[in-house]
Amino acid sequence: MKFPRLLAGLGLAVLTGIAGTACTTHAGAAAQVGSSTIETSTVRGIVDRGFEAVESVPAEQAAQSLDRAELQRRTITTLVQLKVLETEAKRLGITLSGQDIDAYYQAYSVLRFGSVEAFETRAAAAGFAREDVDVIVRAGALESAIGDKVAPTTLASPAEARAQYDGIVAQVGDLPLTFEVARPYLQRFLASDQRSARIQPLLEEAATREHISVNPRFGEWDPKQFAVVSAPGTIATTSAPEPALDLSLQS
């Protein structure tokens, strides 16, 4: 499971055994995670801005066949996942400052896409406006912090990080991050599969405790995919799409 991937949730993960039918009132709500409500107006705003963002990038870079129902499902999935991560981080006593998140934003953007601008362009092409990208970034930063708590020694070696860094420089040129600044992020990114294996059981438990319910007009919650999927009789009538933007690190 890699939470910081995007769109059908920042491609995501397989979680099992998660209750998805909590007794929930959906009036005005797109979804409910425990006592936290994801408002329909919040989803509508992100989706509206997402379509505007798609129009701002060259057609060849934009998501193919992006439609409103698809982007609604992706958006709700992303917001639900963020709520689950926040719940588990709170339980573990983890807090992130604005500076922590900003540092993660820069490191993730530069080391995965070559620059912050390139990352934001890719996100826009997939239907996430610049002002909403912080949802993706916060989810990634929280997952990383949870990994540090439960698997602090599960890291790639400094040599592996160095090789990755040099490969990025060879591909995109000089970076605004020195190797010493980039090294701890790369050591975590490169060990993401192993770290996720340690994090996944905790997130399964958190989702079970909180319960997740989705307004039927948008689809239904699929605990196996940990995503909102289409359902007959709703405004979403097609299968859950493949993610338009994979935010996982490519080695």
C-alpha cells in the first residue's frame, strides 16, 4: 500500500476486513470517517478546480477521458485516506509542523519529478489544482512519519540513496537539494514497499475503528481496494479507473 499515490486515491492499496457500512447520515456529506465529515461542497470545490487545472496544461499531458464522476470518486478516496492517516498519526502521537510538510513537498517534488513546478503540472494534468495538492503532500508526509515511528530502521542504504540521487541529476540536471538534504528522503522513498508492509496493519485497524461510509450518490466504499468505486443506480456507473497519476517513486 502506498498512500502517497494519487487518484483513485493518491492507485492505491489493498486493505481487507475494513467495515464500510457504519450507520451514517449523508445529508450534505460525501463521506464519513468516524466522526469526521467530508462535505459535498469540499468535494465539489476540488473537482471544479481540478477541471480548470486540466484545461491549463497541454492536451497531450492531460488525463484521458477524465469525467466528473471519476474525479469525484478519486477525490473522495483521497480525502478518506487522509482522514485515516491523520487518525493513526494522532494515536501514535505524531504531529507535523507546516515546515515539516513544506520540506516534504519540496523533497518529494524534486526527487520524484525533478522540480516543484513539474510535480504541480503533473497533478494539474490529473485533475488536482495547485491549491489542492497539499492533500496529496500531507498524506505522503503523514505516511512517512508513521513509517519512522513503526519502522525507523527500515531504510535504503546511503549508497543506494547516492546512486538514486546521481541518477536524478543525470536525468534532469542540478537539483536545488544537496545530497545530504535529499538522502533521508531517498532512503525512505526507496524502501517504501518494506515500510508500507509495516504500516498497512495499523491503517487497517484504524479504518476498522473509524468506519468509512460514502454517500451512495457518489458510489460505494470498497474495502478491498480502499477506494470509492462505482455502483449501479448511482451517478457513478463505470468501474473504478486506473490512477491517472502515479506519485510513487520510480527507481
